Amino acid sequence: MVLFQITPGSDVPLFRQIIDQVRGAIAQGRLSPGDPLPSVRGLAAELVVNHNTVAKAYSQLVRDGVVESQQGRGYIVASRREIYTKTERKRRVTALVTPLINEAITLGFSPEEVLELVQRELTKVSVDSKG
Amino acid sequence: MVLFQITPGSDVPLFRQIIDQVRGAIAQGRLSPGDPLPSVRGLAAELVVNHNTVAKAYSQLVRDGVVESQQGRGYIVASRREIYTKTERKRRVTALVTPLINEAITLGFSPEEVLELVQRELTKVSVDSKG
Amino acid sequence: MVLFQITPGSDVPLFRQIIDQVRGAIAQGRLSPGDPLPSVRGLAAELVVNHNTVAKAYSQLVRDGVVESQQGRGYIVASRREIYTKTERKRRVTALVTPLINEAITLGFSPEEVLELVQRELTKVSVDSKG
Amino acid sequence: MVLFQITPGSDVPLFRQIIDQVRGAIAQGRLSPGDPLPSVRGLAAELVVNHNTVAKAYSQLVRDGVVESQQGRGYIVASRREIYTKTERKRRVTALVTPLINEAITLGFSPEEVLELVQRELTKVSVDSKG
DNA sequence: GTGGTCTAGACCACG
DNA sequence: GTGGTCTAGACCACG
């Protein structure tokens, strides 16, 4: 099974797609705290992207406390620790929720349909990941 | 009351913030079909941005069928009509849902908490704004 | 062979002429899905217009699903997908048909002649470009 | 029966809509050579537009040989006389046909569908108008 | 080297 | 007074 998949044709930057894939893998429980991430160069080769792009993605994940650098021995999934305050975390999520709702409603979806869409996507999430 | 607010320092482009503000005002029923939008130059002055930036935001909203241009008399909120196929509308919304969930879960929120956050934001939506 | 040609003196805006040229090249099969478009700055230099003008044309084509942006690697012709409802697509075409007919008839053309003119132009369309 | 109808909310300028309506009335035989047009001020009042707007439309129609000014006694539909060469008339119509086809084809219509749409609109045209 | 965003400012069209 | 288009030029993001 392939762990990460990117779409080079998308308008989402490659490094952000990689970040998203790592977050997604953790959210879905395919990666757990302590698990090693693919090496920077290995993943770069596999995805056929520049290794700087992978490095950039990993370093942002480190900055956000999602993964940890094991100096010289690669990266692992961080044990969950909250580096952001509750307020900050809520702010970050709300910053994504609001535009989603505004777009959906003005596209003609009803509130119920929006909720349904979110719910359906949430079923893909592993319950274990929230540990 | 101020209708639109933007954050100049944000990584979200100014014109996109304006688009979101307009969509939000409509979704929340603060603006209804037929209501005039602030004039391009007037809003530009108020937000302290270039008029081209406001013009860009407005013209994208026109292309999405959300507002209408009234030659020489400015812009108004369009009456609701669906111009995109169901597939396209779903594609657009899903593109916003997935990263939201990945971010939220890896920040430590449970699926239930995510749903709650979405639900709370949805209560701000006007009943009139939908279909 | 020159791919795109514009008429600077025309009353049709430059960015709209560029849009039409791209659409024409696709309709006639001179550009196929996956083919790269000229770079924004390159085309701007060739047509002796500002790069913003080309960027505006390209971004509207993206919004119409006709071309795609490939981050850092420029634009390509999109594979065909329909994003607009049948109603919207008809509305757009009809908006162009009516004035054409009124102009043609009052210029002295008979309905048959108008049809002939349209038919002749349609022979330039590539069979591959449809459906 | 109302002779002319305009849509103030459209993005087509009012004076151009009036031109189009007059041309349409002639094309459909509701107005014939020698028939008087509504007075500038009368039509302005009826359409609730500035009389300068109507005057501008009429003067462009005069320039194109479609109507004639009867100094002080208003305007009448001109007897058909060709003020443009065959080449020029073809150039004008083709300038409208090409973008129509390019738009239609890249929106996903087949050449046959385009032809059909044009044909359907042409059925509204009176045969007498081509005299 | 690719595109994306933004500003400052001009000039024009419409009404 | 309203918006539409365009240029010149800057600065940044991505790879």
C-alpha cells in the first residue's frame, strides 16, 4: 500500500500536499506516535519531487509538533503533545471552517448537506488517532 | 457595524479575504439578493487596499454567480441560481473539507469535537440564504 | 506558425482576445489536453502586452475549467470536464447567438446566409475537441 | 405589444441593448423601411433611461445605415441600402461568429448542437426583413 | 524560471 | 460617480 499520494497537477503546492498526507495518515491511524516517516530522499525519489520540497514539509510538521527529528536518524511521528493552547488550536480550525461554510452555503448547499459532507469525511478518521 | 473586515498580515490573499467576507455576509443573511455591495473604490479606500484588488474579488464573485454587475450603478447580490453542476460543487466543497479535518485531528481534536465546531458555525447561517 | 494573434486597436479587450485565441486553438485541435500553454511572461513579451493581462486571461480560463495551472511549471490545456449546468452553458451561448443574428440580418444577410457562415466556420472545428 | 425591452441589470450597456432591440425588431419584421421609430424622449421615458442614452443608440444606428434621421421629425427605419461592402459585412459577422463557436465548443457543445441553437434562433427572424 | 499578488496610477466607457 | 482595462514595476512563493 502506498502511504502518501500527491497530485502534481493540483494548485495546492507540493510541500503542502505532503504535509496534508502525513497529517491524514496520522489522523487515520496509519501512522502512530513513534513510527518512522520515510526518509527525505527516499520519499522524494518515490514521489518524484525535489528533496528540498520534502524537507520543507517535514520541517513545518516539526514546527507544528506533529513529527520529531531524530538527529541524523530521520523523523518519527511525535507523541501527542499540545504545543498550541486550546484557544490557538480552535482559532486555527475555525479559520478553516468559516470559509468552508461560506463557500458551501453560497454554492447552494443547505446547512444539513454541509454537515453531512463533513460527517462522511470524518468516518475515514481513526478513533485511535485522538489519543 | 462594519460589513467587511480583512487581516492585512495574513497568508490568505487580500482579494480572497474579500471574497470570503462577501460570501459570509450573504450566508449569514446580512446581505440579501438585490442588496448593493459597497462601491469598488469606496471599499478599497475603507480597507486601505488598491481598487484593483477589490475589483478582482468582485469580478470573481460575478463569475461564480454570487453577485451581479449593474453597469454604472455598482454591484448587487445576485438572486440565487445554480451555475455549477452537482459534481463541480461537491468537488469545491470537499477540497476544503479534507484539509480541515486533517488539520483538526492532528491538532488533537476528536471527530466529535470537529463536528461540534462545524455545527456551531452553521448556526450563524441564515435560513433564508439557502436554496 | 504563430499560435495566438491579437489586434491592439480593437474594441475587444486584450485579455478577452487572448481567451478567445486559446479557446479557438483548442476548438480547432491545435492545442490538445495536456499541451502546455506559452508561459505568462513569454506570451506577454511576444504579444507586447503586460504580463498581468495574460495572467488575467489564463486565470479566467482556469476558472472555466478550460486550462489548468501546474505550479511552477506553467499552464496546460485541461482534459475536458463539464463544470457548468446545461442551463448555464446554454445561457452563455445564446447570449452570443442573439446579437450575432440581429447584426447579420440588419446588415442584409438572409437567414440562409447566416447559417452558411456559421457552418463554414464550424468546419474548422476539430472532431477531437468535442465531447 | 411592447416594441422594445431592456434589461437594466445586464452587463450589456443600455445603449447597445437599444441598438440590439431596434435591429431585432427590423430583423423580425415588426419594423419595416419607412416606419417611424419612437421619439428619443418618448422612448427614454418608456424605458426609464437617460435620453442621451437613446440618442446615442439612434445615432449609431444612423451611422450604420439602419435608420434615418428626418431632421426635426424624428427617425424612421431606413430603406435597405448597403453602406458596407460585402467584404466588410462578412468581416463584421464573422467577428461575432468565431468567438461564439470557440466558446460553445470549449463549453462542450458539439458542432451539430451549435448549428441547432443558431437555427432555432433564426426561426424568429422574418423572411420579409431581408428584402 | 515558473506563476501569484499587489500597488500606483492612468485612461476610458457608461449614464 | 460608477466600473473596466491596462501598464509598469515590485516582491514573494514554489521548485
